[in-house]
Amino acid sequence: MHFNCSEPPASVGFATIASARASASASASASTGTDFTTKSETKETMTKESHSHPQSTNICDPIPQLLSSFVDTFVDFSVSGGLFLLPSPPPPPNTSQPLQTLHPAPDRLVAIGDLHGDLHKSKQALALAGLIDDEGRWTGGSSTVVQIGDVLDRGGDELKILYLLEKLKREAARSGGKVITMNGNHEIMNVEGDFRCVTPRGLEEFRVWADWFTTGHAMKGLCKGLEKEKDPFDGIPVAFPGIKEEFFRGFRSRIAALRPKGPISSRFLSQNLTAVVVGESVFVHGGILAEHASYGLEKINEEVRDWINGLKGRSSPVYMRGRNSLVWLRKFSDGAAKNCDCTALEQALAMIPGAKRMIMGHTIQESGISGACNNRAIRIDVGMSEGCGNGPPEVLEITRSSELRILTSNPLYQRKPKYHVGDDRKSGLGLLLQEGGQRM
């Protein structure tokens, strides 16, 4: 599959799904039960047996929620590559309450760019900043971490990265730290069903997820006392015009997992922020214009969250689509700093109280993390993933005193232990690199 995924889609990906449904209506009519035939037959058999063995049906009655939790843990462990997640905090009583858009300045803030399905490079970036140990456990203490989005596409470890970040969120919270995850254009594309940038390995990872998920679904279905869960494949066609048959199951699984209200989108992506302010820094995947700031960053976060949770239809909000959207904008991230629209940047920052800089990903900086517009725009996508440049990992560190440093694994710039850029060049990002990303 070869598609151009560097530009916003001409049309929403679900149009392709609708076409597939129309052209494969006979197959689609059978699709609802395809993945759950064994479960249904087994459940029917157990129901018949229950009449002859009434005591056996009561074995799960006292512990249905415990069984459900065990099954979920079993599925998570199998899909994540062997991770156990700490218990999550209880959900707020009002699920529509605002996501936290404004955060106070921490003692240490770390920003990580696009990861694109590369688990190995993701762990390297986290370790580079001293946030995890060799076993992948949180060691960042009270640090706040912002991952700028684009976990999905171009690689084969997308789910494993989502699970890793969720695990670190929970571990960080116990140490007084924070891990903030964000929406990139590739998260939005996938929720819309736009799979132009998906790799065969990415399809296979989701196919494996579906196998484990449906197994867990069937296990829960055998126990009385548990509410029957909705078939995640409901309404999804079994064939797709223009797609090789060998990828059909991967496509179906990916749609089921990531469409609005899907098991993966609602669990992981719905908690992503689209814009967030931490201290003096504004984070966004592509860029924020004055019109976005005027509309309201908190309102944007809530509306995108509601869309991912299936409350706003299939198409993303208009400010998430097109070249001037928050996740597609490149006005401030052009490789040539002189091409950046510094006036538009200043207008946007002026509308966000206390904001001194905008930090973004989306556009690969081939020379590493770079600044533009007098370093009011900081660009942190270094193309580290194997499927997107395979560059050396770099992360941005900001101290409470607003000192900005680049932590790099590039041997050309390793001057101190822990890959810190030399202290003899510190006091600000401008002393670490020149406009447009040329290192001093």
C-alpha cells in the first residue's frame, strides 16, 4: 500500500468503508456474527446445560466483576507485550467534565516528539530523559512529560506504545509526576478511518489485538452477572475494494478498535489533549492560530474528546481538518526558519495568558530540535521512528527557571554525561542552536 499521508485527506476515510459496505453487502450481512460464532454457540450450550446442572451456573455469580477484571488484565498483558498496569483511579462521576488544559510549571518539563509506532525508539527517548529504567519503569519522579502526538501509523508497535504511555501515566501519578499525551494528525486520521499511513505490521498488531479482545469478550459472555458487551465489529464490512484480501482482517480490526467509541480509541485516545499549556509553554501537534485560541483551547479539548467517544458523529471537528487545523498546520515548523509566519505565531501567543513559546511536532527537523521566530516556536519532531526517518532520539527539557536544553543521543553533540548539551552553552535554547535548526 502506497499513499501520500503528508497532507490532510481529501475525504474522510469512512467514505471508503461505506463503499466497501455497499459493494460487499452480502458479506457484510454475515459480518456481525463472524467473530463471535464460537462464543454464541458455547453460550447456548452452557444455557442448555444449566437446566440439568443448576448449581454450576452460580459459580460466577458472586464474582462477576472480579472475573471481568481478570479477563481485562489477561488481554492487556497479551496485547501490550507483557505489561501489567497499576489500577487506574476511579472515573469521575461526571464523565463530561473538562480535561485539564492548564497546568502549572513543574520543576522539570520534558517534551517528546512524534513516535510513529517505534517502541524501541520510544523507550530510548524516555530513557534519554531519565524517565524510565531498563525495565521500562517510571524513574522521572515529579517530572511532567508531554508527548506531542503521532503515536500511530508508520510502524508496528502502536498499541504497545499506547499501553506503555498508559502504564507510565499511572506510575508517574504515584510519584507526583505527570505524563500528558496529545492528539496528532495521525490519531485523528485513524479515528476517521483514514489508513493511508498504516503499515502491514500495524495491521497485524491490531489483528492480534482483535483475537485477544474477542477471546476475552467470549470469556466474559460465559459468566452470568456481567452486562453483555456490544460487538465491536458491528456494521464493519468483511471486504474492502482496492485492498488485498490478506489485509482484510487487519483493516476490520483497526476500524473496530479506533473508530469513534471503539475499545482502543475510547480507552486511550479520548484522554489525549489537542492543546495544552504547561507553565509558559503551549503544546500542540501542528500549530495554534489566533482563531483557535479565540474559540477556546479547553472547549477544543472537550469537543475532540466527545467526538472520539462517539458523541459527535464520525467526522472530526472542522478545526481538526485541513492545512490550517491544529494538527496539520505547518506555518511555524517549516525547515527554513525564514519561511515561518512569526506574525501569526505572535498573534496566537498573545491570546493565551502567560504563553511565551509554542512547542510542536508534525514536521521533521532533519538537524534535530530547532527554534524559529526568536525561539518562540520550538519544533521537536526529529523523525526518530524507523518508519519516519530513523533519526537519533532527541527530547526537549525545560526547567522551572525556563532554561531550555536538548537531550540528544546524536554522538555529534554528546559533550556531557546523560547526553546533556554542554553547560558551557546553556542559558537558553538560542545558545544551543541557531534559527532553522543549525547547531552552534
